[in-house]
Amino acid sequence: MQPKHPANSEAPSRALTDYPRPSVAVDTALLTVADRALSVVLVQSGDRPALPGTFLHEGETLRDAVLRSLRVKCGISGLEPRQLRVFDAPGRDTRGWVLSVAHLDVVPARDLTLDASLAHPTAVGSARTLPLMYDHAEIIELAVDALRAEYADRPDPRPLLPEPFTLRELQTLHEAIAGERLPRDAFRRRMEPLLTDTGELSRGTRGKPARLFRRTPDPRR
Amino acid sequence: MQPKHPANSEAPSRALTDYPRPSVAVDTALLTVADRALSVVLVQSGDRPALPGTFLHEGETLRDAVLRSLRVKCGISGLEPRQLRVFDAPGRDTRGWVLSVAHLDVVPARDLTLDASLAHPTAVGSARTLPLMYDHAEIIELAVDALRAEYADRPDPRPLLPEPFTLRELQTLHEAIAGERLPRDAFRRRMEPLLTDTGELSRGTRGKPARLFRRTPDPRR
DNA sequence: GAAATAGTGTCTGTAAGACACTATCGG
DNA sequence: CCGATAGTGTCTTACAGACACTATTTC
């Protein structure tokens, strides 16, 4: 006899708690752009690096569990986690039946005040060569792809840049995320209509001063 | 004291099972194209329609749980469920702490042999007006968007059409999924290079016989 | 003035939408 | 022949990439 789905169960013969339940964890690829390189925050877990994560508490949403794990392990708050997918391979955790809901989150490098002995950002290129825990390497790949898709046709949706910013600063950010150089003129033509010109100019920089922009308040994409 | 994440736990002071765990269910938007309309299979659950679903069993993957629920409730097999996202609002199930992993799956209408008293396909337009269970209306929206994205630039990735097929048949399928008419010539120019011409022609149809195509074996997208 | 960066204009290739035309079947 | 559908060609518009040129600052 198998348990009936709640949506199909008018009078379940046994309580939900009579059936075995998995432990549910969250693991988060916390991405940032440091020194023009897209990086992921890794914590040390026994003998190998891993993504920050925690178990889901009772009465807590997945989002709150992610925020709690990042607050505790990285001392940051105010983020917007996005679900990637559930990892459910039966043997993925040797100590029991554990599902992990992989997440992506993003933080400006200047807001990262990490205890360097516990957590540190690593360029995603280098992270690929590390012996990461479980399916964490795959989570990072998913997170990078998801972030690239978010940034492909929008100026800094998360956001990562402090306002106001120049088009050059925006392009440098997009190039770090895309992992490749972008054509300057085409980038400008695509992004400028999506930004709001402040009318001000950058000062104290080398070369001709650049116009400063703000993000245009969300016109629903 | 909070439980440590397994990835950070060398010697956990307590076993995983000492902490409260949620029940985990799967719910699936099973989509099909019937009579030129994109439809979703609904089952009756007490007083309202719902998506087919079940609880995750121990040692079972989410994929297997989805396949089991569709086999039991709709008598179909051999599908490819795709995760959409986890629904985790604390109050979403009145009987306890239940997470639901929403899935999308697709089946050709001719393979649907439903017990009509238990399950039946409903056009997604009409389904929007029904009083569905829990978050099932939102799951359907996610599923439709995901399927549209899968079909936007590929001929028949799932697949839904029996081979061989004409470009007209393929276009009718795409129009049902997209929910709108598509320009005939542009559709042809985009899709024909992605198909393999069988060299055969349709027969017994009205008008000029059309060339018959097969899907080109997956060149990785 | 030299170096560096910002901003703009032009050309080309590609792809989509609109439209029209020809081709080939059943009746 | 007529109606219907298949298949193709052309025009226009939009946009990206490539490239070049001008503009304005710091040093």
C-alpha cells in the first residue's frame, strides 16, 4: 500500500508522519564579481571545499533557510535566492536520505565581509578544478548558466553595481558574467535604451568623462 | 542549536532522523495537444480538480515518483519529467508540513488511454477558470511557459508528433503550444534546416502533396 | 601633444515579417 | 476548370558585428 497524495486523499488512513520522510537541505551557489572575475563563495567542509548550505527547519521556507545559511556562514543579508533544482540521487549523501534544493544567489563583492578562515570567493574557472562535495560542481554550472541568462538582455537585474554607473562599468560587469569580451558599440545600443540617464558625468577618470546612468524602474522586463 | 549541514559535519552529534523532516510530494502538469488545443490532464480530488501527484517513497527518485503517479493515475509510461520548482509555503497543505516538487511532462494525445472517470485532459484556457487545488494553477502556468520555451526554436523536442510528418502538421503543433498563429514562411525557413527530408510525399490529402520529414538525430540542440 | 576613453556614424550580413507568385494535387 | 495546399522568391525592416571616425578629458 502506498500513501495517497494529499490532494487526492479525503480521509487518509494514516497520518503523514507515519511514512518515511527525507531530510531536506539547501545548498547555495553564492556568486559575486571580484576583480573582474565571476566567483563563487566556498566554505571548508572537512577535507574539501563546498557550497554553503544547511538543513531546512520546520515551518521555514527554502528561501529563509538559504538566507539563514548565508547569514551564518558569510555574514550577509538582504539577498534574493533563486531555486535551481532538487538533487535527489539516492546515494548522494552517505549518511542518509537527503534531498538538496540547489539555489543561486548574488552579492556585490563590496558587501562580502567574510571570515577568510571560513569562506572565500573563488573564480569559477578555478573552482572547476577543485574536488568539491557531492553535486556542488554541477550546482555551480547551473548557477552560472542561470546568471548568464538573467544578464543576457538586461542591464544589471540583480543588481550588482552601485548607482550611478557608466556604460563601461556595466559592460565590464557583463563581460565578467558572460566570461567573454562583448562588442562595445552593440552593447551600448542594446543597453542604453534600458537605462535612465542621470545627466551627470563621471569625474576624475582618465579620458573623456562618461555619462552616468541608473537602472530604469522595472517596466516588467 | 541548529543542525549542521552534512557537508560541514564531520561528526554530527545527532543523527539526521533526530530532526523534523517534511513530507515531500510530486505534482505533475501532464500536458498534451488534443484537438489543436494545449491541454492538461486533471484528476478529481474530493470536490475539486487537481494535478496528478503522489508522495515520494524512500529510496525513490523524484523522477520515479512522477512516473509512478502517472502510471497509476493515467496508465501511461515512458515519459521524461522535468522539474519546475519546489512549492514550500508553510500553510499550503492544511494537514502538515508538505513540500511539493512541481514537474512538467508531455504525452502525445494518442498515447493517453485514460479512465475518463478518474482523469481527463482539459484545455489550459479552460483550466484557468477552474478552482484547482493548492498551487496547481501556478504549476500549470509554469509548465506552459516551460514547454513554450522548449518548442520555441526546435521542431519537436519531446517528441509529440509521429514520424514522418509534414511541415504543416509541425506548424499546427507549434501553434497549439504557442497559443497563437505563426507566420507560415518564416516558420518553414526556421524549421526546415533542423529536419531530415525523407524524400517521400504525403498522399490522399487535399491540395499539393507535402514533403515528409523526420526529426534530425540530436546534434546537441 | 600623446594616451586613453566616450560617443557616434556607416556598412554589411542575417533573419523575420509581409506579400506575392508558381506548383501540384483532389474534385 | 476550381479550390486548396505546398513551396519559393522578393522586399523591407531591424539588429548585430565590424570598423572608423570624432570628442573630451588626464598626464
